[in-house]
Amino acid sequence: MPLPLLTVYRHDRRERALITLAGEIDLESAPLVRVSLERCLREGIRTIDVDLTPVTFCDCSGLNAFLRAAQQTTVVGGTLRLHHPPTMLAWILDLAGCGFLLLGLPFGHLPPPLGDTPAAPLPAPPHRSVPLAPVLGRWR
């Protein structure tokens, strides 16, 4: 029997749970994510923090499981937040414009991945005193 690609750890404190996922989240393992998060809600947990630090891969199936769980959590008056998503998942969340639903951040404002340093700001472009070129022969 092959080893599971995903391991789920859960630590509860009253109405709050920390779920730590380790491994890969894909079409095969996303149902485990969904069931684990739904179980929290059935057991009265209303604040769910999901630590993704040990996750090495997460595809759209995982994103779908997180979005569904966030919706279910909101319906019962709770919150679900992802913490330390893998770089690719953070990029997909930002690209899809749904990071604010799962990370609590405004669109386009994801923090840089761990270990990355912010790039220096670009210098302001020089002032242009000539008009821009016309588009297809007409000014727009």
C-alpha cells in the first residue's frame, strides 16, 4: 500500500482549530482536506487556521476545497484562513483574485515568499514632453 501523499494534523483550542497539512494537495488528496475542514465545523469549531508550511504542492483541487470550506465557515459565522501557502498557490490565489477570501489580504497584496527579499523600488521614469504615438493612425 502506497504512503499517503497528504497528512493532516489538528490541534483544537475551544472553538478554534489549527490544521497543519503536510505533503501534496491534488485531485486525489483534496477530498481529505475537504472532509477534515468540514469535520471541524460539525464539531463546533468556528475559527480554522490552516498552516500550509509543509505543503509541497497544491493544485486547483486544493484551492476548490479551501474555497468551499471558507464559504461553509462563513455561513456559520466563522472564519477560515490559510497561512504560509506555497509560492505557486499564493500566485494562483492572487491571479484568481480570491486571496482576500482565504488570506485576509486585499487583491494584489500577497507577501513575498519566505526567504525572498523585496526588490528595490524602480526609479520614476523621466518626464516626457512629446506626445505619445497614435494608435492605428488615430489618437485615442
